[in-house]
Amino acid sequence: MTAQTPSLRQQVRAQKIASVYKHTWTLAVSHPIAGALLVANFWDVASHIQLLSWFAALILVSAARVPLYFQYLRHEKEIAQCERWGLYFAVMAALQGSLYGVAWFAFVPVGDPFFLSVVCLWVMGLSACAVVGYAAHPKTLLSFFIPVVVPGTVLLLMDGSERMQILAAALFVYGVVILLASAPVYRSIVQSIELNLRLRELSEQDGLTGLANRRHFDETLQKELNRAARAETPLSLLLLDIDHFKAYNDHYGHVSGDHCLRLVSDAIAGCVRRSGELLARYGGEEFALLLPNIDKEELAEMVERLQDAVSESAIPHDGRPDEQALITVSIGGTTVKGDYPATPECVIENADTALYMAKNHGRNQYYFYCRRSGQLAAVTPLALTSA
């Protein structure tokens, strides 16, 4: 479970935007090539200054897609803000489409039916390609399609000849057909995204508690370690273990044990508040909480909230061999601060060592353990007792 888990609709929208950004490199290369061919075709009939200026603008817009793409990648996980990145991409598409729209008026000799037909065919090819690349995001498709097709239709109508009137009508009909054809493509893409998201959710979710499962945790830990290394920010991990859970199962039965797991998972899930935090069922009665951008000092505050949440749940445990009569948890924590190369195995081992110390020193406690540069740091206990 992550804090403020995005709705399916938000995730679908983010995936649609991600799908158009995946075409960035293709667009950044293909448009200058297409533009160069267009310039070569009109080199003998249009102003060289106009042609070169237009081509320079096309290259500039195409090149601007690349830094935009890298900025998008940095914020790709901010699903709630993804719509603005879709808007930025649509603006770039509109600029590129407008340049092709300008070509109708800047390059075509007045009244020349041959070159009008050439540009018409060129535009039809571009708009057809746009459906393939932009169908997942209708705003982008329309932002490119309209500036490309509408100026040509207007220019053909302004020509006045019967042949150009027919060509204008054909271009208009073609545009309508292309847009209508893009609708089922769009629906198919959305359905595919929804299905993949549901399947991924099932594959990453623990069936009993509804939290993230071990597989999802392992994948996320590696990604967060990479992100923390790039951003030089801390990454912390807490491992939580329900104290004397075997005794609970022996006393109440496994059905009640499953219910207890759900109650504990709900209690600690309420403490997951920030974007990027991940709570997972690590295995059996053990949970893992991944906390990006939280250091050792802030961990103590999180542990206090977790212990309070479990304590407030007041889950009876009359089968305990000690004097406690309620469910408690032991917690082990560790932090990576980027000052030594860390692997997922190393981070988990550190947290597990701290958890082992907490359980070995009476349970219902929190221990922090960190290893840097091959040296073992002192274990710091923070005993937490229930009220």
C-alpha cells in the first residue's frame, strides 16, 4: 500500500500520457527528416530564406521535446500532476502541427495545382501517422491534427477552381474519417491499459491484507535505492513483526490469526501518509515499510505513530507467554544516506538485524542498525512500551 493510492482513472490517465512520451525520440528524429524532404521538394519554387527559417524552427521544436521528456521522467511518479505534462506535450504537438500548416501558405506557389496536391498528400500522410503516435491522448492528436489539416482545406477552398474544391472536400472528408477511426483505437488503448493495471495490481497485492506483496516491495526497493542515489537523499526501511504471533494462532486459531493480520495491517496502513511511502506484507506476520527521504531521526517519530496505532487497536492476546495481554509489534529500522553503495540485500539485512535485536531484547521495542563503509555501527535501542 502507498500513501494516497491513485484511483484507476488517474492511473489510466498517467499511462496514456506516458504512452505518447514514449514516442519522443522517434518524433525528435522523424520530423527533421520529414521536414528536410519537404524543403528539398520545394527548394526550386519557394524562397530559400523561408525554407531554411521554417526548417530551423522545425528542428528547434523537435529538439525541445528531448529536455521536456527528461523533465517528465523526473516527475513521472507524480500521478496527480500528470495532466499538466500531457498539456505540455500537446503544446509541442500543436507547435509542430502549426509549422506544417504554415508550409501550405509559405511554400506552395499561388495557383499551382501540382504543388498543392503534393502538400495535400504530405499532410494526409502526417495526419495518418499522428493517429498511430497520439491516439492514446486525444488532446495531443487534435493539437497536431487541426493545425495541419485546416489551413490546407482553407487554402484549397480559396483557390476557387473546381479541381481544388474537390480536393478540399476530399481532404475534409479524409480528416473526419481519420478522427472517427481514431476513436476505436483510443478505446482499445484505454481498455488495454485498464486491464494491465488490474492485472498488475493483482500480481503486486497480498491477497489477505490488501497491502503490497513481497514481489512489489522488492521491485520498489531497488527503484527507490536508485532514485535516492541520484537525488542524494536518505532512504529508510522499517521491518515490523507481530510479537508472539504463533502463540496467537495456537490460542485463537488460524482464522482469528488472519483477522488479526488484517487489523494490524489496517492500523499501520493509517500511518502511511506521504507520497512514495510503501507498506508491504513482507511474509507471515512481518511487514515492511519503505520510507523515501526520511532519515534516522524522523524514523523515531514514525515508529511512535506505528506503535500508538497498534496500541489503539487494542487487539487482545491472552495467549502471550509474557505479561502483556494485547498485540504489540517489534520494529527494526535502517537508513541509507548515499554515502556508500547499497544493495537491496544489504538494506534488508540491516533492518532485519535491528528487528532481531528488538525481538531478542524483550519485544515491543524499536532498534536502529546501520552499516557504512564496511564498518559496523553501534545498535541504538529505543524501547517503546504500550500505555
